[in-house]
Amino acid sequence: MKILIIVCLFFAFSCNNATTKKNSSELVSAVSGNAKTIAVELAIQGMTCTGCEQTIQSGISSLKGVKQVKANFKNGKAFVEFLPEIVDTIQMKEKIATSGYVVASIKSIPLDSLRSKF
């Protein structure tokens, strides 16, 4: 009898978890379909080469909600277009820090200005 109860509980929790995952992916899809993106300029300390640029770009790009990212080691900046309902600058800053770089400042920029950077 104990085994039957354990098996029933296992299936109940398994079914509930699958529904939660589906609902969260539907939410992301719904938000990204109608949401407006914003753009920021990140001043990043420690970038010295194109490899650093690639590390920053791939790290930030891996975050859900990031639409575009372009890093430039020469001026020490990264430009990011993202959906603020899904990702925020704190997550970007943490991702960059885990790669060994420091975000010195974050500045909002107009989307038109960002598009000229790409």
C-alpha cells in the first residue's frame, strides 16, 4: 500500500511539473511577441582583444530575452537590445562578472542609436 501511495504521488508531481514548464514557455512566447525592446550601453572593464568581445557577446546572448549584442574591446563597450520583461541589466552584469569582466556603468540608449552600432 505504501508503494502505491508513493507511485501515485510521484505521478501527481510529475504531471504538475510538466504543466508549469509549458505555461512558462507560453508566457515567454506571448511576452516576446508583443513586447517592446530597449537598448543599453554597457561600459566593460577588462576587454583587451576580439576574444574578449566574443566571450561577452556569447555570454549575454545566452540570456533569454536578449535580441542583439555587440561588444567592442577598443572602446570597452557592449551594446545590447533586449526584452525587459524577460531579462534585466542585473542578469547581464552577473553574466559578464562570471566571465571575469567588470561592468563599470550601464546607460540607456535610443534604439535608433543602437541599430547604427550593428
